[in-house]
Amino acid sequence: MTGWIRLHRGWRDCEVFGDEPMTEREAWVWLIEKAAWKPCVRRNAKGERVQIERGQFHTSLRNLGEAWSWGKNKV
């Protein structure tokens, strides 16, 4: 299969999904959704500037676990 799809960022914020944990496939799409679409600068937990290139993002295992409603070991 080739090509691309157009998917709105925040698609999972719909009330239909509720607070249920994400599946592994949903987590993969979440990663793609959160990736930078252009180079930018973000701040880490210590307040330091981090250069983010297109397709990257900056996070931690703890933040992923919270976002996906998963435990640290599953992340």
C-alpha cells in the first residue's frame, strides 16, 4: 500500500474515546501526531532549550505513560 492519509491532530480528544488506555496502534499514531512538522525549539523539564527537527519530539517515559494511560513497563 502506498500514499498518505490526512488525519487531524487531536483526533483522539473526541468524547467517544473517553479515558480508556490507548492500544499500541493508537500510540503509534499519537507519536506521529506529536512529531514536529517543522524545526522548532522546545523546553525540557529543566527549562533548557532543545532543538527539535522535523519528525522529532521531546518527551519522557513518564509523559508517554500518562498520555497513553500505560504503566512504565508497558511504555
